[in-house]
Amino acid sequence: MDDPLARLVDVMIVSRVGETFHALADPTRRAMLDRLAQGDLRTGDLLAGFAISDAAAAKHLAVLESAGLVRRQREGKCRRCTLNADPLVEAGLWLRRWNALASPTAARTAALIDRAATLA
């Protein structure tokens, strides 16, 4: 039986997954997310130290916000950035459907990642 609600949810997640993967495609944006995984940061602190212009840094942050991965909220004169991991979880769920097709190499890689996660 084909459930229309399940199809709608799937379409919504697939749409967001595309935005998430686009945001994750750039190493600078991944580095920004790594910083935010440690805790909330003021925008200036998040963007500091990248070897890119302020305009480029702002564009990267805008892509992360558009994908729903980062939320900014005003805090006095500053803005505080917060990681929103929900789109990452959705992308992980979407990727799970491909596990049945995984090769032995992919299985070994997954085992290494699992082992590393337990050490962290």
C-alpha cells in the first residue's frame, strides 16, 4: 500500500537533503560546522581565522543558514550562531537506504568510523 503521507515526508526530506549536501560540499563550511559542534559562537568568532574575505565568509554562513544547519540569533550588538544537527540526521537517514548496496570496502570504512566514534 502506498501511503501518501509517507511519500510527502520522503519528498520533504529528499529536498532538504539536497540543500544539506550542497552546504557540506565545501570544506570551509564543514570547518564552520566543526567549530559549532563544540558549542555556540558569536558570528565574528565563528568566522575568524579563515583565509577568505569577510564577504566570502558571510556567503558561506548564509549557505549554512539556508540549509538549516546554522541558526543565528541577536544577542545585544552581536549575533550568536548555533548548530542545528537535524538536517544532518535527516541526511544520515536518507543515506541508510543505500546500506544494502554497500560494498565490502564501504563496510570496512563504516566499521572504522564506528570504532573512531567510540574513541572520541
